[in-house]
Amino acid sequence: MTTSDTMHGAAVDFDVAICGAGPVGQALALLLVKRGMDGKRIALIDAKSIDQAMQDARSIALSFGSKQLLASAGAWPVTATEIRQIHVSRRGHFGRTLIDCQEYDLPALGYVARYGQLVAPLHAALQHTSVAVKRPLQVAAINETKDRVTLNLADTTTITAGIVVQAEGGTFNDQAEKSRRHDYGQTAVISHITASVPLPQRAFERFTEQGPLALLPQEDGYALVWCVRPEYAEQLLALSDAAFKHALQCAFGDRLGQILSASKRFAYPLGLNAQPHATARTVTIGNAAQTLHPVAGQGLNLGLRDAAVLARLLAEGPLPPLTTEAAAGLLQQFLKQRASDRSSTIRLTDGMARVFAGSADGSLPQALLGAGLGALDLIKPAKKMLAEQMMFGWR
């Protein structure tokens, strides 16, 4: 893609400005360059420094499809642990299924990485481009007119762009309310644990009476994401390490033997907050468009698919600078092309979260979900659809 900033009207500093240099924003910038856009015409802005981002130890679940997207952006390999099997079950009830990468002729179903390990290769790849990375620098205001979008930055400078992409979503409790919003009345408790009988490359999604409990293989142990009611989360945070390990053992069972250790615990509230949005010259992607419950680990993967589709449409579209009509048409086309994947992923995560967040243990909805898990091993096409949704999204 080439550009001339004097062809169709007022000149702008950048063809595309991306607000948010997390994995989704960085991937979008790299994919635009890979598809031929001049890096000098792309601005990438984030309030955090790259050192702050790289020190973030949160655990991230990447699908196999996301690995392919990152590889196409030049940001793979990532230091990560492979997931080759996913064991899905209900604690103390009938219903389980095992998804294995060998059934789909793939080397892995997904990967588990720390946030800092994920952004490091993305940052390294950007150093080999001419993308204008502006960080740490906060966007103070965004003003859209017919011909351009003006971004007022915290250092009192301004830049203009033909299209602005909002890729900084934040967490559920920090976001403005969107049109589709639901507070699940759940809190995620996260930690890193080790066990006496680990099963290498096997992840666990275990549904308890309070919500899903995920153990994702990572380094010497497992990344824990335990979704519980807020009052119980407070109790778990206040427990001694020994008491917390005992509570986790009771909730998860002994499939991994004894829980040996648990790192410092953190917690954050969970909810659905979604409203894909575009004006004539601005568009939201990733968590800025949809924040999901972490069940099935789909949030970041959905955001990376947003980035891939938007990069393709911008690269294949008219040469910039774009007229208002051309820009609006591209962004509406993006919303249309992402609608099915977004809708199916939201339905999947929202449905499972609501069953366990809003239904009593042993209730009919929980029983039906448990029966469905058991049936998956018998109904191969349904199991394949679930696996492909988790690995690649709705295509």
C-alpha cells in the first residue's frame, strides 16, 4: 500500500493512529506494515512504557489461530507453554470431555504465555519498522471532523490521522457502560500453582458450583484462574497459603495430585461489556469493542482476529487519504465481517458464565451443561465445532 497525503483533501500526519499498544494494537500495526502500508504513516500510542508492559506477569491464553496470526505479523516465537489437551469437566458431577490436538492434526491447541513475554517479540518486530511508536504518552482527547481525526496528547502536542483505531479497552470495572453489559457477580482469583503429579501440556476447565476454574500449563506449574462469587473471593485472598491450597484442592480435586504451592493471589471483577462501534473515521477493536468472561480464554484471541481483518481491509481498500465516504464504508465493512465471529464467541462465553454464575448447584441449567459435556465425546461433529471455535473462531 502506498500513500499520498495530498490526493483527496486535507493532509494528515498519519493514515492510521492506533490508541493502545497492547498485543492487539501492536499486532495491527505490524500486520498493516506486512500488507504494504508505509510504517511512517502509522502511529501507535500507549500510556505505559514498554518496560512496564514487559514486566506484566499476567498469564495469557493464546489459541493456535492466534499463534498463526502472530507468526504472520513477524512476532513469533513467543516464550510460551504448549496446550496439547484440554480437559473440560464438572466438579463432583457427570459430564466431561477431552479435546486433543492430535484429533485435528495440529502441534498444539494453544499456548500459555505471560503478558510481558507476549509483548516482547511484538515490540522487537516493531523496531524493524518505521512505525511511529509514542509511549509512554496518554491520549487526552479525540476530536473527529469530516476530513480527519485530531488526537490531543498529554504532552500538549496534537497529531492528525485519517482513521483512528481504539485498541485500549482496560478491564470490566474500569470501562464505560456499553450497550451489551452484564455483571456476572463473579471475581477471578489468579495465581500460579504447582502440583505433585503435573500432566504436561494438559489444560483443565473445571466447572464448580461458583463458576469455572481453569488451570493452564505454564512453566513449572499452572496458571490458575478461579471464578467465584465476590464474597468468596475476599475470603480466598485473606487465607493463608496452606488454607488456600486446601480450598483449591477441594474445588479442583486430585487429578494433579496434591497442590504444592501457590503464588501471591490477585483478583478482578468479571463481566460482559460489548458494543462494536465505528464512526466515519474511528473504530474499536479488542477489549475496546468487547470485554468477555475469561471462560474458554477467548478475549485476546477474538481481539487479534479483529486486528487481522481490519489490517486486510485497510490494506486492500482505496489509497489514503480516504474520503469520509470511503473511510466510513471500510469501517462498516469491518463491523459486518466481524459480526458472526464476535456474536458466536460472546454467546459461547456468556452462556457458560451465566449458567454457573446465576444458577444454583445441581440446577437444571447446570445439569444440562454437564450432560452436554458428556455428549461431546459421543457427538464428534459438535466436539469438532467447539474445538475449532476455541482454536480459530467462527470462520
